[in-house]
Amino acid sequence: MLKNMFTFFLSQWCEKCVGLLTFYGEIRLSPFTKRKGPGLNSRPGRRYTALEGKFWMMKKFDRHFSMSAKIWLLVLGGGMLLWSQMIWAKPAPSQILHLQIPILGTSLTPHHLPMGLVSNIVIDLIERRDQDGLRIQFHTEPGQFSLLARKAIHHAITQALHAAHLPVDSWTVQLKFPYAGLTVYGESLSAMVGLSVAAMVKGDTLLDGRILTGTITDQGTIGAVGGLQLKILAAYRHDFQRVFVPSVYDERDGDWQTPFLMQVSPVGTVEEAYQGLTGRQLSDRP
């Protein structure tokens, strides 16, 4: 509100200065000013027109200020107005990164049988000019994220960036599920999303043909998820060569089979998972 009031008064003042200087130039160049007609005489009880009133004000203004002083006043007012807009303007982002990553999940067939599937998540990483803290935002179109998925992703991103010892106060993460009318449920995508965001911040690239399923725990380990056999088969159908799974299995899954020419690699920590996905170290610190 203070910004709006200050800007309003400055703009009004500059407008008056411009109008006054414009009228001053018109009066100086007009033959009307050289005529000593009765219209400019001051007689008691006489009402003056708006033009005569402006001219009378201009004569008083002209008597007290030189032309150079008037121009400097106008320049000063315009400078103050420009300065106020620059001070209160919202900082523009300095960098925007874009990445689409694969995720593993499960769903039901039309006959209500469980199946594994591969879908995608779109990540936009925006570096702001302020230091107001990490922001994680979820698009609601075309697809949506369930509350459980949002909490798991938020936690995974925070833990991954913390494990990488990265400054995150100037970053905004925006996530989109690009499938109209569908919703992401569950937590198993969260580790893949969190480590992908860390790779974007670090400038590392995800290796082709590799995918991860799991969560990230408070201790920095890859947490167990269900439906591993279904997810592995889905990754195989989409030509992934290597799948990273939690080293701690969900007992309800039982034993699972590794498809021909596919490598299934159990990982226990975020460092192991990140190195498998990127071929690089998560943290530069020893």
C-alpha cells in the first residue's frame, strides 16, 4: 500500500509539472500573451476564464522559477518515480531449467488386474534473484498429484538437496503431470523426482535407459516400495536397461524375476542411487 501511495503522488506531481511546462511553452509562443486586451485586466467582481486563470498562475510560477529550474524539477520527479519502480519491482528469474523424467508406478487394467506402467513428470527449475527459501509447486493441470504424492515428493526433494549440500534458498521447483484427467498416487516416484532435481541444480545429466523407484527417508536411505515385479516388467517393456530398486524389499512382494538383458540394482542410500542415475557423486564434500 505504501508503494502504491508513493507512486501515485509522484506520478501526479510529474503530470502537473508536464502540464504546467507544456502550457508555459504554449503561452510563450502564443500571440495572445502579447495582446493587452481587457481579458487580462483585474477588475473587481469579474470572473476569469480557465485559460486566464492558468495564465495568471503561470506568471507567478515564471516569476519565481527560471526555465532551467523548472526542467530540473521535472527531471528530478521523473527520476524519483523511476527509482521507486525499480526498488519495489519484483525480481525477474535469472535462470529456468526444464526436464522431463520417467517414473515407475502401478495401476489396474480394464479387468481390474494390477499392472506396472511408465509415465513422465515434467520439472521446471527456476533460479530466483531473492533468497526467500526453497519453493516447491505442483501444477493441477493437465494431471494432478495426490496429497500423499505431494508430501513424499516435497520430502524427497528437500532430503536430496540437503544430502548434496546445495544452497537452495533461491530455487523454485515446479512439477507437472502431463496427462489430462489423471492423478499420481503413491510415493514410489519421490526418490526419482528428488534426485532429478538435485541433478538439475548441480548441472549433471541423467543417464539414458536408467530409472529408479523408491522413497527417500529421513536417514538418507532409499525406502521400500511395493509392486517391484510389475514395475520391473513395465521398465523392460519400455526398453530400460537398468532399474534401481530399494535394497530393503517390501515383504508383500515376495520374489521377483529379472527380465533377460536387464540389470536390476538394489541401492541403499541416496548417494548410491544418484551415482547410478548420473554416474557422478551427489556431494562434492568428502
